[in-house]
Amino acid sequence: MPGRPAGPAPGPASGTPAGRTPENMPNGPVADMPPDGTVDLLEARKLSGVDDVLDALDRELVGLAPVKTRIREIAALLLVDAQRARFGLAAARPNLHMCFTGGPGTGKTTVALRMAELLKRLGYSRRGHLVAVTREELVGQYVGHTAPKTKEVLKRAMGGVLFIDEAYYLYRAENERDYGQEAIEILLQVMENQREDLVVILAGYKDRMDTFFQSNPGMSSRIAHHIDFPEYSLDELTSIGDLMLAEAGYRLSPAAEATFRDYLARRRAQPRFSNARSVRNALERARLRHAGRVLAGEPTAVTKDDLMRLEPEDFLLSRVFTEPPG
Amino acid sequence: MRITQGTFSYLPDLTDEEISAQVQYALDQGWPLSVEFTDDPHPRNTYWDMWGLPMFDARDAAGVMHEINECRKAYPGRYIRVNAYDASKGRQTTALSFIISRPAEEPGFRLDRQEISDRRIRYTTHAYATERPAGDRYPRP
């Protein structure tokens, strides 16, 4: 008979696999502990694998002390909540929507990715995937275009984390007929009603996000965690550069180390400095110059070290050293 | 008469939890899902109306369940099914298809006999529901 699927019937026809339903999502079964029992928090912590994520966060992300503290606090709360649930204590699902504010290149997206992984390990996100969107993917071009577009994105993000970069663009105060408002309303509805399906993280520059929240108080009150990302210090930028170089298989000669630091100090003072992103771009250009230099030198006898080592001149040719600061 | 089409159709109606588990199974296999509805229960009616586009980039059952519930709200008292396509074979292959909603009352079918030349008989099934105009075939709950 056409339209009738052939092949074996997949999956169990009845019964839900453990850990799928929202009610028993936070680690394991609900209320399996007698009132006078004890739970081992360290054991639960180990089982959840949350320390791997937190350690990776410490190891791979330089600086960001307030952010890391806050994430540890959230992780602790979720862990304790899961254990509370085992005693049958009230464990309303905590509000996990977050707002990351901070300058460009301060690691908001990177932390959001880690956050998704963390929430998955703690059982507060089923898939732990991150869907990163901006205004274009949420807001339509004409009447009736916005709602399906926003819903499409929300569907894609279900079970994971929706990361809205530069969220303040959603609301345009100067145009009251802007479709952004419609997207915000749909978002708010889902943020309120489907908390167990979706965690929303908004990101943007601090001052503009503040204006955004002033005109959308409903959004602000539905977000429990406002996390501010500090600008990196010069030392932190240098270690970020070292990490990136190590990852790409390069190293700085001792002379170049001083030059690189000098470069970062100058670049920081210039406009449009975007923290880690600027460091990455500087290193990309240094790699270009390095390749040119190696090729122009003695291309017949190039050692492995020659291919890895960046010299001061790879940085000195940059515009940063010729333009006046400020 | 309860119509039996697709997978699980001889089982009692699936609960939302069971539907969600099946949907998640399909998503885990990498099969995109689509929702379809109809009010013509004839077994040879294979082309049902699509509820939106197939959900090619859903990762979690919650998103699909949302569409299912939207479709139920818009078309109460119709047949609604979920299809999962297995695109890995390079062609569109229905890997799983099951009914998730049906009208409260299903009047069933009648067998029509048509006598043709030489006293031969042709048989055909006739759905009582189709005696009413499309869109108005089942009482709204």
C-alpha cells in the first residue's frame, strides 16, 4: 500500500526513555531519597562531568575572573538543585536565561558555547547545542514575515541554547513600526513558557544593552543572570596571543615577544580595538609577513624552527607602529 | 471504524510523551520530520496537506512537538500524521510515518459493488466522511 512505511518499526512504541521528560531531567530520578538519607555532592559532581567543562574554561580562557566565578556559582546551584529534587524538595526549574555584556572580542560567544556544554552535563539542556543568531535571522522584512522566522529559529534551538548576538538591534526605538518588537514578544513568550526546552543568552555591548532593557523591562526581568565581561589587561592579551600561537603551531622569538607586547599596548590605545579578536587578526597578519619573509630569505634550506618562529619584523611592519596612538 | 495507517496504528493512541520519544528517536537518526493533515481518510489518499515545511534543522523533539500542537489547534478533528524522511539513501524515503491525531468519531467505509459487463463485479471503498464537503467532514470537538 503506498504511503505506508516499509521496514521495521523503529524505537519503542511505548514508555519513555529515562531522562527525556522534563520532570526527571535534573540528574536521575525524582525524590528517590528518604528524608533522613544523605547524598554525596562530590560524587554527583563527578558523575555530572561538570568539572571537565569548568577546568577547560579555566585553562583555555584567559582572565574573565568575574565571569568564571559566576559560572561556577550557577553550576553549584544547578548541582544542589538536582540533589534537592532527590529529597522531593521544591525544585522549580531555575531561570537560566542570561545576558552577556562586554566589549567586542571579550569571549561572549566562546563562553556561551561552554555554557551550553555545561548545562547539558548538568541535565538542564537536553542537546547542549548552541544556535547563534543575529537580528537578521529573527526579524522579517515585511508584515507577517517575522513570526515564522522567529519561530523557525526557536524550533532549531529547542533543547539547546539560543545565543542572540548584538541583541539590542532587535529593538529600534526610532521606528515604532519596526518588526523587531514582534520578535521580542515571541521570544518573551517562549522564554516564559518553555523554560525547560530552551535557554536564551543575549549578548551585546554594555551601554546599548542597558538602553535595550530600559525600553524592554519585560525582557530584563526574565533574565536571571546578567554577566559583565571585563576588558582584557595587557598581560591577559599577551597570554591570549601565546595560547593562539601555541594552538597554531607558532612561537615568538625572545625579541619578538617584547615587540608583540609593544604592539598590543599600542593597538589597545587605538580606536576599534576588539580584544581577543584584534589579537587573532594581528597574529594572522604576522603569519602572512612571516610566510613572505621565509620565502624571500633562503628558501632552499628552511628548518622546522624557521617555519615556526615569528620575528620582531613580522610585527614591526604593521600600521600600528606608524600611526600615532589615539 | 478506526483507520489503521502507518506505524503503531494497531496500538492505542500514543500519548504526547510517547510521540515525543518517537520524534526524538527519528531526530537522533538524522531524519527530518514533517507534519501533515487531512480529512479524507481513504487508504489510497497518500498526499496529505503539509503543515509548514519539513523541519530540516530541528535537533530536539520540543520544536517538533510545538508544530504538532499548532497543527492540532488549527485543525481539530482531522487526521494528523508525522513523517520522518531518511535522506541518507540519496532519495526521499519515508522511514517512519504515524498518525498522532484523529477525529473523535470515524464513520468508516462502505463497500460499493459495481456490476459491469458479463456480470463481473468491481469493488470500491467509499468513505462516509467524504459525503460532506471538504473541511466540514468531522464534527469539531
